[in-house]
Amino acid sequence: MKQKPALPGPRYEALIRLLFTADTVWNLSRGFFSLWQLSPSQFNVINLLHDLPEGLSQTDLGRQLLMHRSNLTGLVDKLERRRLVERRAVPGDRRAYRVVLTASGTKLVGEILPHYYRGAELALGGLSPERATRLARELDEICVRAGRAALEMPAEAGRPRAR
């Protein structure tokens, strides 16, 4: 006897809305950052480096941005061509580099951030500061749980069955 598929519940509905919201925000951010000839991913790199004058290794940068190193290399290459970041050799390790924000990169982030902060206020202005803090905590929890779920799901779950 065939087992009926489980019906989606409120958690599934929340996941769908979360994905839709993330996609909407990502698409809006593409237009926003294009005003400075940046992609959202390029901005994420320079924004992360903004508070780190010593920079980060490309490995650490990739970890913090949850990005594969091949994608990160291309982003850093583009930012370096624009002289927004530079790679600096790590003393004692000829193969390692730290990615550091340049003066031009620092200036650009400083130009963008006030507009970015205003956009965040407009997008989330209906939430009280307490509710926004709670939402941020809940999103962090979802992120951790999603990571665990990815590890627990069988590899076959995402593959179509052979006929």
C-alpha cells in the first residue's frame, strides 16, 4: 500500500515566504548596488572588510560569506581591478594572501552605507526595534537549523528516481 505524501504545514508555508522574501530583497539590492556599479555579492565583500583594517584571508572571507572559493576569486579579481580591494602577501606563507579594503574601497563603502541603512529602515520600518532584534535572532536560528537539516537529509532526497 502506497503511503500518502505528507501535507505541507505552517513551517513549509513560512519557508516558502522566507524564500520569496529573500529573492525579492536580493533582486531589489541588485538594482540598488548597480548605482555604484557593484553587485550585491561585491558589496558584501567590501562591507565585510570595512571594519577589518587588517583584512581577511580569502579562505576566511569565503567562510564568512558562505561562498565557494572559485566564486570569491572572481569577485575579488573584479574588485581589485577597480582598486577597491588589494591582495597582500602573508609574511611567511608565499601562497597566502589577505584581502584588504583600499582607501577607494573605504570611501565607496562610506558613500553607500547611509543609503543602505535608510533602505533597511524603509523596508523594516514597520517593526519595532525589539521585534527587528527578535526577527534577526529567529533568522539566525533558521540558518543553523537549515544547515543541520542539509546534513541530516539523505543524498537521494533531492534526486529524481530512475524509472
